[in-house]
Amino acid sequence: MSTIPVTHERWPEVMSHMWESVDVCAGTKVPREAPDYAPYASEQAEQKDRTGARSVCWNSAAAPHNFEGFFLESGDLLVKNGEPAVAIRMYENARLSRSYARWPYQGALEARIQTARARAERFRATGEGEMMVASPLSCTGCHEG
């Protein structure tokens, strides 16, 4: 659903689901204005719960960079939603992963951080812009190690 226009009647659902996922993984409600994930991304947190709904929260053998990809996609949603400052903070959370230094898409993330404001303006003006889900990173962003 993240590819639908922000003007679509179901767009609020997209954002609601994103925040639900962020909260489930954190185990608490993460502040919407400044989603700093550091308290939830410690080494202990990555090891703590890989079952049920939280099984998709952390890196695994099948998705060695799931954590990084999750925050890249979440940042893209926030940019599309017209919240570039919050998106930048969300993107920055990807750097908290212990495997970030080995993630092949650091450059894509860093470029998104640098261009978040301009991309948000483009989405607002044209309804178009780059989204992880509709790019070559859609699978490899999480699954390529």
C-alpha cells in the first residue's frame, strides 16, 4: 500500500501500520516527532525476541539487514507523507544496527538523508518520488548480505 498516493483514502492506514510496526518492535510507543530508536536497538534488544510479530524486527540469517531496510523504508514513507525532519531521524536509526558497516546500501541511505527535504517537496508538488518498495532495493535492502 505504500505506493498509493498520499491523497488516497487509505493512505492514513499506511502510516498507521508503519507506526504500529515501529512500536511493536520497540515494545512501546515510540515518539512520533523524534523517533530515536537507540534505547530499543541495543545488542540485547537484537537478541531478545525473534518470535511472533517481533520476528521481523531484527536482522536474521534470511534478512541480514532487515533492521537497516526497515528504517530506510519507514523514512521513505515519512518523506512521502511530508515529514522530512522525522524521516531523517527514522533513516538515522538504520545506523544503529551492528551490521550497518557491512550493509551494501549505506550510500542510498546517506543520499536519502541529504535529500529528504527536497524529496518531500517533490512528493508534495508532483505526487512522485523514490520509494524503497518500488526500487531495486525492495528485496535486497534487507536480504542482501
